[in-house]
Amino acid sequence: MTHASLLGQITDYANRANPYPLYEELRKTPVLHEEGGPYVISSYWDIKNLLHDPRISSDAANLAAAGDDELSEPEQTGLPPSFIRLDPPEHDRLRRIANSSFGPPHRPTRIDSMRGELGQIVTGLIDGFGDTRQIDLVDQFAYPFPVTVICRLLGVPREDEPRFRAWVDPIVAGLDPDTRTGADSVFKQTAQDARMQLGMYLAGLVEERTKEPREDMLSDLVTSHGPDGAMTTMEVLATSVLLLIAGHETTVNLITNGMLTLLRHPEYLHRLREDPGLSVRIVEELLRYEPPVQLVPQRTCIADITVRGVTIPKGSRIWLVLAAGNRDPERFEDPDRFDPDRGDIQHLGLGSGIHSCFGAPLARLEAQIALSELARRLDNPRLVEDPPPYRQNAVLRGPRHLNIAFDGLH
Ligand code: HEM
């Protein structure tokens, strides 16, 4: 297998259902560089070290300069990059302001206080299966659940979902490296237009909250005047777009990958039914074994960096393949085994370092409640189709549909 074909195969939709043998191949060349392409890093410790290395930049401007034919966002959309695409000190300031609303230290966080509400949403969705004996878990549960949660958290009307979904879909498609060739710039332009429209939609809500703040995160973002000062309106909009998208496009895949994995390993489904507390370890092992974010393709070196004797020149683009690191046998024993009982599950599924997932407490809690309730309430659940059909996206990977048959509800 040539290296040139290896990256192509990873992004090839035909391999979406099981990319793990390709990642095993990839780890044989821990710093892979094909002509004109990014430097691809696939071993656990290399990824972890680079995620903590200040010579690796997340700044959208550096990525554009590195030859990613990304359009300059502020020029094209009027929206500045959100903090996931910024370096310190801007990144840290914006993340701290957002965090003062999401999970301030030393008092019960917004997320802790939502536990009961999350349970009610899950119960409502499962009750909604009614008398049917077969469901599509994605459309009937795994998508609507985190969407409802992030809408309530931010203060975005849930009934507007069909409107913002039309903008979110092209933005997410624009993250897929498979859109590089040919139609690439069309894709990128469409994604940027959609981001601007989503920003304009949110601007209406932000204006309302500025006049009349409520108990939601949009209100907190516009009114926050802590030690870091206030966000500008543009920063509020960029942050809201980021939270709205990151808040549901990943969790849907964690829940769906989770149920698929449990149905393939029914002993854990049975154990979870008896002991909902096991959901904590199951979710951690899922974030290792089937991570919803497979790779981080948006990093640039801002100095020469040597990894395993290979010098990655300043200005190069880097891909960090989290899902390959998570199955690195140098780090995890028997890595291809789904084993929530393994003592040590320090996965890369939520990233690491300063950009590590901002929504991690919420993502974990949503998945724990969702999986333990599905295990408890579905009588004799079984997969209708294995493997299920997957979404196109190679970065945010998960089934598009997951049809499950069952004998009734408890
Ligand atoms: C960052 C994964 C859920 C908000 C990240 C990163 C990963 C990740 C891997 C690091 C990206 C990088 O290094 O460039 C996930 C997964 C989730 C999830 C697997 C669900 C299972 C959420 C939720 C929210 C959220 C629910 C919001 C409520 C963010 C934000 C960042 C981020 C804002 C950027 C952090 C920064 O740049 O400082 N996430 N995420 N995520 N995530 Fe999540």
C-alpha cells in the first residue's frame, strides 16, 4: 500500500465503517508526509505532545498562510474566527469568558444543574417511540437530544432547528478533508456563506438578549464583564456559532457509536442495564474506541519541529489522527478490544492541551444518561443492519442512521 493512497483511503467513504485497519497501517509511518500534503501524526504520545506544544498553532490565519486554500474568514464573512481557531492570548481570554457562564469554578455549574432536565428530555424522547418496534436512533433520539440541550443552554428557540440545520450542514461538510479536491473552493465558499447566515440569525437573538437578558448563555455572553472584560458583539456571535455546532454535531455520534458498540458487545449492555453507574466507564472507553472526532486537521507549525527524527518545517500543515492514537498498542494494551473495565482510559477523544474540549462535562453527562436510559428501557434491542450507513464526514464520523428493533419499552 503506498502512502499516497493511504490518506486517500482514509478519506474515502468506502472505508468509513471501519477505518481502524488503515490507522494501523498509518502508525507504521508515525510522521507521514506525502508530496504537497499535510504531515500526518498517528501515534499516541506524538499527538499528545504536539497538542501541548506552543509551536503548533490553531490560528486560522496561519492555516491559510500554510496553503490551505481556505478563504480568509473575516474578509469573506465578517465573522472573526471563534476561539477553536485562535492561539493565546485571544484564545484564552475568549475561552475564559465563555467558561465563566458554562462552568465557573467553585460553584455548582450550569451543567450539574441540568442533570434533571437532561433526564426529562431523554424520557420524553424514549416515550415518543410509542408502540413502534423499530426506530432510527439517529433521527428519533441521538440528534434531537443534544440539539434540544444546546438550544436550551444557549437560549436558541428549539423550533428554529430546521432553519439553523440548513446552515449547520454545509459548515460541517466544509470540515471534511474529502472536500479538498475539485469542488473544494465551492464547498468552502458555501460553508462560509452558511456561517455568515447562522451568525446573522444569532445576531437577532443576541440583540434581544442585550435589551432583555435571560437565564441563558447568550445573555451571559453579552453581559459578561469579568476580569477579562467583555466580548465584542462579533466575538459573541463567533462563540455562539461554535457552541451551537460543537454542542450537537459531535454528541450525536458519541451516542450513536455508543449504542452500536453496545449492541455489538451485548454483555456490556446487560451490565449497564443492571448498573447505570457503569455508564461513566463505558463513555470513556467509547471516546477511546470509537471517537466522534477522528482527527484534528487544522493545525500549523509556527517553527521547525522534529518528531521521531523527521523535521517538520515551519509553515507546514499538520493532521493529528486522534482515533489512530487511541488505538496505539504502545499506549494501550489490546487496543482493538472494547473494554470499559481497562484500568487506564486516558484517551485523546476530547483532545488535550489548551484546546481540549470545552463542552466535555456536558458531552459526558449527555452520553451517560442517554446510554443508561436506552439500556434500561429498550426490551431486547437488536441491530437491523450491521454495519449501518455512515455520514460522509471523515472528521466527525458516525452512522447516518442506526435502525434498532426491540420488543417493547420498559
Ligand atoms: C474542542 C471533541 C462535545 C465545545 C474539542 C476538541 C475535541 C472535541 C477533540 C479539540 C479540538 C482541537 O484540538 O482543535 C468533542 C466530542 C464531543 C464534544 C467528541 C461529544 C461527544 C462538545 C460540546 C460542546 C463542545 C457538547 C459545547 C457545549 C467545544 C469547543 C471546543 C471543543 C468550544 C474548542 C475548545 C478550544 O479551542 O479551546 N471538542 N466535543 N464540544 N469542543 Fe468539543
